[in-house]
Amino acid sequence: MMGDTKTMNMIEAINSALDIMLERDPDVVLMGEDIGYFGGVFRATAGLQAKHGKTRVFDTPISECGIIGAGVGMAAYGLRPVPEIQFADYIYPGLDQLVSEAARLRYRSAGDFICPMTVRSPFGGGIFGGQTHSQSPESLFTHVCGIKTIVPSNPYDAKGLLIAAIEDNDPVIFFEPKRIYNGPFSGYYDRPVEPWSKHEASAVPEGYYRIELGKAGVVREGEALTILTYGTMVHVVQMVVAEMGIDADILDLRTLLPLDVEAIERSVKNTGRCLVVHEATRTSGFGAELAALVQERCFYHLEAPVERVTGFDTPYPHSLEWAYFPGPVRIASAIEKIMKD
Amino acid sequence: MTGKKSNLAPLRLHIPEPKFRPGDEADFSDVAVPPVDSIARPDEASLPADIQSLAFGLVRVLDDDHQAKGSWNPNLDADQLRSMLRNMMLTRAFDDRMFRAQRQGKTSFYMKSTGEEATSVATAMALASDDMCFPSYRQQGILLTRGYPIVRMMNQIYSNSQDHLKGRQLPIMYSAPECSFFTISGNLATQYPQAVGWAMASASRGDTRISAVWCGEGSTAEGDFHSAMTFAAVYNAPVILQVVNNQWAISSFSGIAGGERTTFAARGLGYGIASLRVDGNDPLAVYAAMRWAADRARTNNGPTFIEYFTYRAEGHSTSDDPGAYRAAQEFEKWPLGDPVDRLKKHLILLGEWSEEQHQAQHDELAELVKKTQKEAEANGILGHGMHQPFETMFEDVFEEMPWHLKEQCAQMIDEQHRKFGPEWEPK
């Protein structure tokens, strides 16, 4: 089923997942600003309208509320809409449709109506997008009852998770870290940015495959400490760990809700130390949930307090984004602090 | 404050005020009620630009003498008219009974549709039974017209052991896919873009079903309303977008939603959507307008926007006291009368109905509703123990229950054991 592998970056892997799902399931419909003829501002849907037709892949008005609200209605009809919100920062005008409608349709109708909709949205910083093109609003959605929240960190996962999300019968928010759209990057982002297009891609099967939602990925096994992270930060963490030569156990959470609590518990109980790394702002961020969960479940195994490395509690600053970004220095400092105890 | 220039008159902020407040004598003599057929019925395939005047007039069929006249007359036969009257009377009887049940403490909340029955009953009759309805919270008449079991509606209102929605929704927020009736949201106008999306899906699939959506005039101020209008126009969606202008959004009169400046129907014009303003208390006009819009949608002539000009005879809900903000007897003085009364008089005029038959039907429906209420109450009333099993609270959040909900469910069951011992299981 998976077929031959091909070198793909994350955008190409996402495009491949959408192409396969449009092919396999006539109920799948893609919609969003600029996604049709043009193929999306990040080219994630390039070529799909030409291949699958205008009623399957089409442009929408600039109205996130309309896009998501219409998506809810399409899902209620029996389709599997995959709306794209051009940037996660623009999801707020559509938030009520997600939070009050999509997320609760199954519950409030006791299963009469369901919302198998996957909202894709590029998120996170690192492309000089300023305060309105860089946010990471994932914790808003993990706080909502009834939505699944996914953040892939590499092309292979992005494709397998997106296919699983589209096939899922619950609404899913699929956040695509745009810093790594064009390939894993070196992680040096606490200094001025290098051109992202130079980053290499990786091998991805050309055919259909799924990655189960709710299961963390093991990036690296180790004994010294557990690092819980996702998205772009997986790459930064990996680089820091390699540079420090520390035997860390790195979990790529992949699905934030439902969370793979078993993997987290198993790892932290083994290492006795835990660092949480995410790009979103700190206060009430998803790291707070992870830290609380580790404290509740692994307290007697902990050798040191759980540390959080996050973005700062400010909007994303355009010219200083590389200073805002939780880069290698911030992560290395936190690791040193944890390992001292 | 800076910015004031002594040679200019100060700017003034306009805050709209209704014409009458408690203690005032209501006088609607300035409400323009054009004669029947002041606007002729256009062809269903008309271009929106060619029929813009329909957004400023008032489609009427029943004249002041209760005769059906003009080009909009749907020419329904006597059986159809009697059926329409019965559905409207049933809605009123149901409302009266459930309002009383709330006052007796049997449930938390209720919303009557008194005076607006035509906007749900006549519209539902004009649609095909499998056309999808996206109602607001005052369209119980659709369910009653489509034959949804009354006892199921009552079970929902009581959130009891037989409530199909497992006791989760506020009373009156029904869900009935078997009647093509979408689950009702408490958030206003959210159903508007959803109805458009449903219609888009139907069109993209080459289906023949259309969708219809209702909201109140106050909700037209919501962003969702405008997003939906844009989508409906852009994709020429087979959807009927309806605004029940009942003059009041809780205590805010229609001017607070923008009704002072233009008609609500006229809002459709800027989107390029065919727009009608209809006498909402004239069941035949409501039926005719809806039929026109449905035919239009079904023949790929696109969406229609309809304003029903009506009056909310009762409070917004059982939690509201209209006496505190509007003049008493407004409904009695409403120039467009009562839809039930108007249809009754029309049928009597035709020789197809009588005061005696009407009274007998009134009594019969009151008895039916009363009997059904007893049946529903045998399944429990709100807060009296005959509720859904506790663990149902955790069902349907997701298709499959994730670990954290399983843990929380176990915690809740443990709490119930501690509180109630071995007798904790609901009856």
C-alpha cells in the first residue's frame, strides 16, 4: 500500500496525503482561501484542483467563520471537508464555529450529527511572519472538549497523521509547523535565519499509510532525562541534545489531544527528569498541562522539578523573532538546570 | 477631551429607542401595510437585480377581509389549509402546555412561538419533507408539522430518562435527523453558514435536496450571518435564508439590530441575493414565499433571503419579563393580526370551517398535549432523579472515549457511590 518512497518535504507530503484522500474517498473536499487554482500560499494543494475538479478543491471568500461554518454543514451532509485556514493566526474569526459547533455537534445531538472535518493550518514562527503570521494557538484547542489537536514534525508523520485525521470521524485541528514545511532545519534559530528553502527533505512512501492518532513518536531513546516536545521544536531539541552529548529520551507528542500519556509516564518514570519544550507562549500553554500531568503521575520518580522552555508571553516580534524563539541556548540552559539536581 | 472645535456643533451619538415603553399606549398606525398584490409574484428564475423592490414591500395573500387574493395566492385546497391551521394550533397548544410546565418547576426553561407559528408551520409545509432545516430556537412548528412525536419533544424538554439527547441540551434545543431537522445551537446565527455549507454539499453531489435556515432579526448582526450571505451568493447555493423579524431580541427592539435604517430583507440586496419581505402573520403569504424560494433553489436559480415581518406575542423565554421593557397590548394592536386567527377566518369565509369546529379542535389538541405530557412525565421531569445514566455524560465527546475521559468517568462513578451508596444507580 505504501509503495515506493520518494524524497519529499513536508509540503509535498501533505500534498500527497490530500491527493491520496481525494482519490480514495469521494466525500473528501478541500476548501480555503487561494487553495484552488493557485494551490495555496504555501503550495500545499498545488495541482489538486486541476486533477480532482473544482467541486472537490475550491477557493473560498476571506471568511474563516464562513469556511469553518460551511465545513460543519458539509460534514453534517456527509462529506469530509478539509478546510485550510491560511495562517493559524486567522483562526480566531472562525473559533466559535470550531469550539461551539464542530467540537460539540456529536455531543449535543447525541450522535445524530457528526463533524468529520480536518482543519489544516500553518502555524508557528520562524519565517519572519510578524505577530499575525507566527502564532501557536494549540492550547486553545486542547482546552476544547471534542476536538483532536495534531502537530506533525516531519514529512513522514505529516502524511500519515493527515490521512488518519481525514479518516477520523471527529473534528481535527491539524497544525503544520511552517518553519519546517520545506524540510527539517538545523535548529539554529536563535540567530538570524538562514534561507529555509535550502533545507533537505526526507524519504516518504508515495502511497497510502496512516499514523495512529494519540500515539507519540520516539525521536531518541535515552536514560538521562525526558524531553516532551512537538512540531518545529523537535528539531531544535534534537540538535541541542546532540551538541550537549546528553542521553535524552525525546518524545515527539504528535497528537496533543488525545495525548499519549502512557508513553510520557513510561519515559519520565525511567529517566526521573522532564523538560517540556514548545514554541507557544508560556502562561497557560500546553506545557503547563504536560508539567501538571507529569507531576500528578510521576512525582515520586522525579529527581528534579519539571522545567518548561517556551516562547515568551509577548506577541511574536517581527524583527526579533529569532530572539523570541525558544532556541538552543534556552533549551540547553534548562537541561543544565534539570541535570544539576 | 481634545478634538472639540468651538465653531462646530458637537457630534451626537444616536442610540435607537423603541416607540413605546411600559405604560405607553401602543400605536402602530405608522406601520405601512400595503394592499395585497402590491408586488406581483415574479418568475422564480428572476435575477435578483430585477426584483429588488420585493425587499421593501410586503408580500401578502390574505386581505383585511380574510380573502386570499393576488398573484402570490398559493391556491391551497381546503384540506391543506385545515392541515396548516391544525399544525399552527398544535404548536400553540404545545407551547401553552410546556410554558405552564416550566412555571410548575418541571423544567428549567421554555420558549414560546406565539404569534409566529406561520413562520415555522407554513414554511415547513412549503418544503419537501427531506429538505434540511437549520432552525433557530423558535421553530418548534417545523417538527410538529413534520410529524415528530410530541412525546419526544417533551422528553427533551424534561431532560428525562427517555430524552433522546441524553439530558445535555437546554430545553427546546431539539435534534431530529429523521425529520431533516438540524440540532439547535444556543449560539446565535451559527446555523447560517452551516446551512449554506449543507446546501453547497448537496449541490456538489448533484442531490435534489435544498436547505433552509431561520434566525431572528437580532441575530442578523452576528458575523456568521454575513459570512453565510457571502458564501450563499458566491456559490449560488440552493439555500433559503430566513429572518423572523418578530420586533424584539429579548429587550432590544429591532432598531438595535439595524432595523431603523432599512428593512432586514434589504440586507440581501448587497449580496446579490433575491430578497423578499413577507407578512409573517399571513400563513398563505409565508407559504407562497417559501414555495417560490424553494422552487428557485431547486432549479439552480440560487439562494433567496426572506424577512418575515411578524411580532413576538410573548416574552423571549420563560426567563424574560417583557412587561419591563415594552408597552402592554402591543400584540393585540399589531396591525397584521394573529396568524391562527387570520387563517381560521379565511377558512370560515370559504365555508370550510366554523367557530364550533375551531373550538372543538382547540379542545382536542389541548387534550392531546395534556395526555402526552403525562406520558412524558412518566419518564421523569428535570431534577427528579429519572435522568440518563451518569456515565452517558462522557459519551459522544469523541467517537471513542479517550483515556482521560475514561478516568474522569470512573471518578464520577466513584463520587456517586460515595454520595448514594449502593442505591446510586438511576431508576
